[in-house]
Amino acid sequence: MPFARTWRGMQQPAPAASAASPIPPQPVHGTSRAALTLGALGVVFGDIGTSPLYALQATLDPRYHLSESITDLYGIVSLIFWAFVFVVTVKYVFIVMRCDNRGEGGSLALYALINRELGNAVPKRLLLVGAVFATSLFFADAMLTPAISVISAVEGLGVVSSAFKPWIVWIALAILIGLFAIQRHGTERVGRLFGPVMLVYFTTIAAMGIYHIAQTPAVLTALNPIWMVGYFTAHPLFAFLSLGAIVYAITGTEALYADMGHFGRVPITIAWLAVCLPALMLNYMGQAAMLLRHPEFVDNPFFHMVSPQLTIPLLVIATLATIIASQAVISGAFSVTQQAIQLGFMPRLRILHTSSQARGQIYVPAINWLLAAMVAVLVVGFQASAAMLPAYGLAVVGTMLITTLMQYVVVFRIWRGPVWRGAMGFVIFITIDLVLLASGAAKLFEGAWFPILVGLVIFTLLTTWSTGRRLMRESLQEDSIPLSVFIASTATSVHRVRGTSVFLSASPTTLPAALLHNLKHNQVLHERVVLLTVQVEDVPQIDPAVRAEFHAEGQGFFRTVLHYGFMEDVDIPRDLAAAATQAGATFEPLHTSYFLGRQKLIASCAVPGMALWREHLFAWMLKLSESAMDFFKLPTNRVVELGSQLRI
């Protein structure tokens, strides 16, 4: 039995995954920086790139009592420009994107970085709450972005002819349903077109802006921050309230950080500074210049920037851009879901890979159709982009605020740069976030309640699952016995049969309940017993060379730990076979049986734990969870499930 001999010979474990050993995720090998920059245009900047369709129009909503005067228009453009400078460029491009976790970004990845580097030296519970709530707000944003982006583009049909207005909602709904329906086919081929289409879009909106700036070149002075002062001096209250609409210009900024692992920091930075920022500002200044001459176009300034003959082509380009923006956030929701499952915040869900080459191309059916249903409800319920906008900004600002707080844990505790410089940046960015949050909160009863409600619901689900899993592990460990005691007292007196049995264990230090149940009912053990623990580390990927560690415990018992990054798929048979091959052994899948424990949870007030309603919620989520056999990719004809009842 070469496999058994090899495992017995491994008295020392392989090096555990450490901060230095895992391989950071890298873009596709051989991909040029120009290609990555073009790809970033399509995936990363779809959301923020489509903001000119509605952002300036939203600030001139009658509720703010602003006008198409030089003071107001120049003040709005100045605010947008300096929001781009401080929030997008300085904060995200130059600071936040440097807070990467082996190349990956996002709230959970940032928490994992802090947890790995600082451990108990920081208030982990508070940071974890922030990271989970930011993730919850991201899902709310993933519902709002497709709805508002697509409907704002389709509203351009109303500029072509008023006869289209009754059909705008249904056309937008048809586009969105089609978008969600094609997700199961994957976006690898379509993704190749994203960058070129967005490049055409950014070139188009820049040309539109240049045309109108040429007719009113004085609008270039709007970049002077003095116009912001005049804007707030003219009407302080309404200027403050309008900040909630200024936020729409920077929606999608979090994508710069979340999508780092796909393209890298440098290509995203180049795409922003060389293409996106100039094109967006040219378009915003062009809209302001046009409104100074034609204030009657305030109902939809973006589509009025071109002549009627060009409205249809512009509508097509804008619709494609909004579909790309929607696709990017949907794909992001799939990635965040996978990350949350691996880190233990969501139950196991079915994850399908849509590409044999690109690891990040995944499809999560449950999340896809849940998002589709919520997007449809939003479109039918709000009917117009203007009605939906108040709900949009608060989720974005909430996520930005949490990111600011977490990023400065990295700045102060990990980077340890000059305190005065870090403190100055912290004060500036936290002030901006709080002011924007306060302005957005003024629209609480106009729709801003929606992302808060969705965020709280998802936060409750994520924390209930995480807490329930912890309580389950603690309950199972209470009834467990040490492996050394079991081997000394039982292993030698039990009948042994040929083959290998693999028992999945939640803890690498205790005996799995499935083994005890198997022994109780079948009264036999295999000649080789592998106690296997899957351990997800605080890094995106693990070096395959250090994925597996083995401990020979004697009497044919082996304790094995498979390490995975939080962006990797778990495939137990594949990685056990690879580990055996590296050790010069042969893995025999036809002589290996996998034993799984399946617990039926009984909610009870008798055992201290969660509130009774949360225990019922956790039990419901446990039933919806995908089976461990499918999730760990175990062969269906080699799996034995042993059930038990459990109170927490």
C-alpha cells in the first residue's frame, strides 16, 4: 500500500500556510498592461462611467431649489471635480488600492488582511461587523445599480419621442431579464467586448463635452474650488442637501478596490487617470455649458447634448454601457458570494464555473435569480431613475465610510507612517464621508431606507450563519474525545476492513462525530482512517506546494489539513490525489470512502446560544445549504452520510 506507507512516513507536517507562502493572485499570464487597462475600462469603470446619464440632472431636481445659473452649475461641476480628486483619486487610487490582501480587494479581503497582520491587537469584533455590513451594503448596491443604470439609458427614448414614455419601464425590464438570463452561459466571450465598447463610450461622452465647452469655454473655470464656496454661500441648506446627489457621480468607486485582483493596481490607475477622469469631467462641463445656453434641456441634459439625428446612436451606446455596468456588479456579487462562503459567512451555495481558463468566471444561480427578482421589483416599483436615485447614494457612502475606517487601521497599525500625515488624511476623508452620509440621510423617507433595510436583512443573515456555525462547532466539540485517547482505547480492538475512509472534521484537534456514529452502527473501521479538515486562510490563494499537511497518528490514523485561500474552490479528491502524487504515492479513489456528518438542528431555548428566532433562521439556512458532497466535489458513489440531531 504505497499510499499508506507514504502517509505513515510523514511524521512532520508540511509547512503551514503563512503570510509569506501563498501565491498572490495575478492577472492572466502574458497579458499586456495595455490589454489589462482596456479590460479595466470595461469591468471596473462601467458604473462610475455611466453616472453622467443622471448625476448632474439629479442635482438640478426641483427639490433642491437650484437653477441653471452660473453660480449653481459651476458650483456643482466644481464639487464633482473635487470629489473625483479627493475621493476617487487620492483616497481610492493612491491609498485604498495599496491596502490589498495579496492583490485582492474588498471589505472582507481587507478584514482578512488586518486579521492576519494584527490578530488580537485590534478590535476584531468591531472590524468584522464593519466588513460584514459593508458587504451587505454591496449586495444592496448590486440590486440598485442594474435597475437605475439601464432605466436611465432607456429613458433616452423619451427624448426621441414622447410616445415611448409609457414603454420605458417594460423595455428596461426586458433588457434586465435578458441580462440575468444569459448569466448561466458565462461572460468570457462577451467580456472581450466590454473594454472596446466602454472605450467608444468614454470617447463619445468626451467628444460631446468638448463640443459644448468650445461654445462656452468659460466653463473650464468651474474647476476652481472658489465656485464651491460661492455655491454654498448662495444657498447653504440646499447646497448641503444637493451633496446627496453629487454622490451619484462617484458611485462605482468601490469597484476600483473590489476588482483589483482581476487587473492589478497599475492598469486600474492608468485607466482612471488617462481615460475615465478626463472623459467624465469633459462631459460634466459640457452639460453645464449647454444648460447655460439651453436651460430648457434640464429634464435630460445628457441626451440633449447631441442633435436629434444622433440621439438613437447615443442611446444604443449608452444602453450598452449600462448593461456592461450592470454585468460588472452582477459578476462582483458572484465573487463576493464565493468569498463570503469560504470565510464562513454564508451557507454553501451551488457555484458553477463558466470558463475553463479564467478562475474568476463563476455563476451562482441562487444569487443571480435573487438579484433578478429584486431588480424587477425596483424597476416596477420606482418606475423612473429620478425616483430611484435617493435610494442609490446611501449604500455607496456607507460602504465608503466603512472602507475609510478600515483603511486607516492599515495606515496607522501596519504601515506605521508619520502619524501627522495619517491623521490629516483620516480627518479629511472621514469628514467628507460623514458630510455625504448626512446629506444622503436627509432622503431617508424618499427611498434611502431601501439600502439600509436590505443591508440590515443581509447583515442579519450573514451574522446568524457565522454565529450558528460557531455554536455548532462548540456543541460538537463538547461531545468529542481526543484522538490519542480513542486510538489507545478503541482502535486496536475494532475490526478493520480494507480500504481508506476519509472523515471530514470541522476541527483539526477533535474526533469527528461521523466517525463515532459509524463505529456505533457499523462496528468496523477501515485500515486507513483519514481525519480531514478544510481550512480557509486569510489570503486569496494558497501555494499548491503547501496546501496539504499530514500527521501520522499511528494505528493507521492520519490527520490531514487542506489549506485554501478565500478565492479558491475546494476540491478534496483532486487535492488529496495531488498531495499523494507530490509525495510519490498513489491515490486510490475506488478504494476510498468519504464519511460526512449531517446535523439536524433543533431550535431550543434550553441551551444558551442565539435568540430562538435566529436559531430557527439558522436551521432554515442549514436546510438550504448545498450538500457537502457537492460543495467539496466528492464522488457521489463513494459518500456515506450519517445524520444526527443537535441543539445549540
